[in-house]
Amino acid sequence: CRACAKMASLCAFRRALHIARHVVVEQRTPTLPFPVLTGAVAAAHFAKAAQCEQNHTPTSCTTPRQNAKVEVISSPGIKMLMSIIRDKETSQADFVRSADRLMGLLAEEGLARLASVKPKTIHTAAGVYDGVSAPIGSTICCVDIMRSGAILAEAVRRILPDVKTGKILIQRDEETAEPKLFYHKFPEDLANLQVLLCDPMLATGGSALMAINALKKMGVKEENILFINLLCCPEGIRAFAQKAPKVRIVTMGLDEKLNANKFIVPGLGDMGDRYYGS
């Protein structure tokens, strides 16, 4: 009945007020002189796990057993876009549009994990939010492994236009699958910067590890390097665990394996060829 519904609503309100008064440490602001629930505290008390009736991929961030420094990010949106770029029938235009959207998401996740992003109390129009500061472009160098790495680096630069940039050209011998360094250009103060290393694919790990060695020769510490990539495989992240154990990796996909030709399975084909059409 209507009276029972009102009583249930009143009881729910009283329970919430009880939590605010007795569970949470009192937090007062100039505009709200009473205890409030904020950020993670509010979520912990009132939020519940989402249940999707369509069994979509849940939003998650996991660490594979092959390398404790790896974060694999997944969500329904990522799966949707991945499905487009993995499809061998996808046109170049659709591939580029979907890849750029994924690169933007990945760039945001990478930047949010850098050292210049620190916890920060945000005063909103109605209360207080437990947030973080924005990344500081002058403290970051975005290094891309040419040519596909430039796709991801441009996504970073669209978000943070004042970020410093570096270029490194490493090509893989198609017969031996071994990498060869041809060129690099870095800022003079590279050793003092947080490095965001960009390459969409991590297969054997040879090219990325060669790039990291070049960075280390310039004085960059492994712990100051964050490698962001779209797709990787167990062989690649194991190689990182052995040869660059302090480098962190953020990726949007961990596939099954490498095939005999050193391509990721199921993968998405050659990223550069499909994006640039050549």
C-alpha cells in the first residue's frame, strides 16, 4: 500500500543518515556543514555490482600470471571496438575510425597511471570528491616505435598537446623476426622525464625491448617507463618479465599465442598495413 511504501522510503533514508553520522568520519565543507559520504566511501556503502542481462564483458583490469607488471583492461566498449578492428572484412575507413577510438581510451588510461597524476581533493558544486590531478605534459615524453606507434602517440598528443615526444625506428627482419635499430630522436632531458612508450602490438617483444634499451642508454630508468599497447601475447609479456622486469605495461588485450610466423593469434593482422592502407 502507499503508506507502506512511504514507511520503507523513510527507513532507507534513516539508515543512510545513520551511516553518514556514525560510520564515516565527519567531513565538513564551507557550503555543507554536515557529514557527507564522498567518492569511494559512498560507493562502498551504497553501490552494488552491476549485473548485465546480455552477459557483456564486464569492465575489469586484471594482471596475468606471466608478468605482474601487466594490466589488461577490458570493458563492453573495448570489446565492441576490438570486434570491428579484428574482423578481416572491416574496411580501411571503419578500421581507422575504430582504432582511433580505442587509441584514445588507451592513451587516457596510460596517462592516468603516470607519476604526475596524484590524489587530489576536488570541491564540487555540492560537496567533496576524492579525485586526482591532471597529468603534467612537461614531465612526460611520449615515445613511439615507428610506424604504428605513431597512431597511438597522436592519440596521446590530442589529449596532452604539450607532452614532449620522441621517435624510434626499429624494423623486424621478416625472415628471422629479429629487430634492427635504424634511428631515434629524443629530448635532451629525457632521463628526467616519465616515458610513455607507444606501440599498438606486442608480439615477441623484440622491438619494444630494443627501444627500452635505447631509452636506458639515455639514462631512463625502467621504473619510469610505461609501455601502452593495444594487443599482446604471453610470449611478449614473458620476455618483458625476464629482460625488463620493472617496466609497467597497460594493454587492452591478451591473446592466445604467436604462430609459426610470429603473428599474434587470433590477433588483428598487420596494424600498420590495415591503418595506413600500405
